[in-house]
Amino acid sequence: MKNIISCPCGQIRGVESRHEGVTAYKGIRYAEAGRWEYPRMIQHWEGVYEASEYGACSYQSRSFYDEEQMPKKYFYYHEFRKGEEYTYSEDCLFLNIFTPNEAKEGDNLPVIFYIHGGGFRGGCAHEKHFDEPVWPKKGVIGVSINYRLGPLGFISLPQLRDEAGKTGNYGLFDQLCALEWVRKNISAFGGDKDNITIMGQSAGAMSVQQLSLSPLAQGKFAKAVMSSGGGNNPMLKAPPAEKRFGFWQAVMAEAGCEDLSSFRALAPDKLFEAWDKTMKTYKGTPMAHGPCIDGELVVNEPVIHDIPYMAGSTSEDMLPPFLLSMSRKWCAERKTESYTWFFDRRLPGDNCGAWHSADLWYWFGTLDRAWRPWEEKDYALSEEMVDMLCTFAATGKPCDKWQAAQKCGKKVFRIGENPGAMAKVSMARLMKTMLTNKAVGE
């Protein structure tokens, strides 16, 4: 392992990964921003940057309560966070890079840039399933990022628009800033700035979709992967920022703040308390903490980037028939060959099936971080899925037996319980699943 490398921002020291032959650079500050300011990219640091520990996560509601004592939150806590400790802060703009030990400038390795999900209100880049992906063992550099969430990342107010010329999507601008930082610096880690695949699940997939529609992100990534969140559906269309003003003004009033200055100075726990309470009582627009049209990153008339896509969902997903249809339609309507999957492995250890997020253990190759009693079948499945993902990142096609969505009608690549193959999926069965099962999600 090379102890120190030099990138355009300065010298940086990584640490040995738990995967042999891989170096991890954790907690790299990619930007700075005050509350409700747009991010300013880090251009340089003095001395050697010690990238040995993950950076702080964005404040989120769970920052202020004990998840173990919250029955409604327990499933995901037990799955992905139990036994872990997280630091939360407004100062949370950090990313992580995982690269082969011997990678060097000029190697031009493909890069997967991952955006975590969590409904734009929770999550971070180093929960157990994201912790040190196995991709560098396949010659692909991994990047994971934190971005601002909830009222810190997706507020929209007229006062903020007057101040900056736009409002909303602070978290999406964080993602774009992180991507630009990676493009500027990744060659020093052995990566190819012109072969970046952006990937996300749930709200992360919705983020990937917004970046894939944004004029500001045009040409800044070569491929995109959306799991259980993106696709063709009018419900995913972002509303104008102005539509959100009423909700955020109600949050401001609930917090007892008469002006922007006092609102900015409000303690984080009080901000989240007012936001949580308003979400329960407000009668206006739902999902008021998601993307909106800001006129620069998210625009009224977007143009879809002409690149290869992979998109899919799981058999016990949230709204499973709709998510699969959205993914299939998105891929089928692209100019460049794109690929749809359907994951149906019933994870061992409980009766929840292939729930929302279940596929992430497999895509990241992090099964050893889970509590579940995995079988040999699961390790083989993860190996296959990692191979396909990394091959897609390198070449734009996951494997020979996976046909492009434009050529296979209603067939998708079905993977999980049986060997991966092109097959149809019963939408009637998915509809029954949606109506009879309680989807697990956060």
C-alpha cells in the first residue's frame, strides 16, 4: 500500500482496507457550506490529509433519539446500523475513496460514485452495507459520499432565493460538487474522470435521475445505475421551489423564528423537531423535503443524458409493480442500450423476502458485515452481481446473457433465487405483494 499520494488538492494518506490489496481514503472533505449555503469545493489543503476515519454524517432525525428504542425504526437499524456509532454534524461534506493498492495515475480505472438513499432525510455513506465495497478487487474504484439531508439539504424559502438567486436542492448541489471534486482529483488515485458511473438506491436513485436530467451535470459521468427509486413516472417530477414555500414557512413558524437570521441560528435539534412536527400536521404538498425545480440544477425542461443505464428493483420492494415498470420503461426508452434487473432472493434469517434495499449487500459485496446466516448461494450471487456491476462500469454492458431493454420486450434480467436469466415477471403477483405485505423501507 502506498502510504501517501499527491492529488491536486494536496497530499493525502489512506489506510489499509479490510479487503486485501485495497487502500481506503476515508473522510475526505470535498466542500464547505454554512447552513443553507450552496457548497464551495475544497481546492487545496496544507500538509498531509489523514484520511483514516469516516467523516461526520448529516444531522437527521435519528441523531436525536435512540433507534433501539423505536420499534417502527428497528428493522433497518438492526439490519444496517446496530452496534455502530455515528457522528452527526452540519459539517458533513465528506467522501470516501476505495482503490487498488497498486493503482496509480494513468491507470484510468473505472469509477463507481455511490449516492446513498434514505428518503432525502436519513442515511450516510458508511452504514454497514456500504462499508468498504469490494469493487477495487475487480479493478473498479469506489466512491461514497455524504450530503445534507432533510431541512438542512432541501429547504426552500423566498428569503433564501432573494439571497442566492435560487433556493432548494442544497443536498443535490452537494452531490454535484462531490462529483466535480472526484473528476478533478480521481486520476491521482488511479481513476478515469471520463469513466464515472453514478449509482444510487431509493432516494439515491432519484438523485441519480435528477443528475441525469441536469444541464449542470452534462458530460460529468459516463453511465448511471438506479436501484428501487428512479424511472419514468410523473410522480418523480420535481415541483417548482415556490410550491414548497408554504411548508417551510410553516416549519419556520413552528420553530418560533420570525426571520431568516434566527432560523439559521436555531439549534439543530430544534430545527428537526419543528420539521418533524410540521410534517405530521401540514395539509399541503407531501414530500416537501425532496428535490424541486431551482432553475439551474433541476430545470423545467430537462434533457436526459444519452448514456447507458442500469435500473431495477426487488420482489418485496416498496410499490413493487410500479418500481419495476418505472425501471423497465426508463431503460427501454433510452437511445443507448440500457439494462433492467429484478432481484428476488429471499434473504435468509427472516420472512421479509427481497425487501427494499435487500440487494445492496450483494451489489457492494459486504455480506460479511451482516448478521444474516448467509448460504453459499448468497456469496455466489453477490460475486455474480459485483462482476456484472463492475463490468457495466468498465464497458457499459453488464454481461453477455443480459439483453438490453430495447430488445427484449417485457423480459428483464431476473436474478436471485435462480441463476440470472432473461425472464418475465408476473405483475399480478407483484400487485398482490403490494396489497398484502407491509413493505419495509425508510
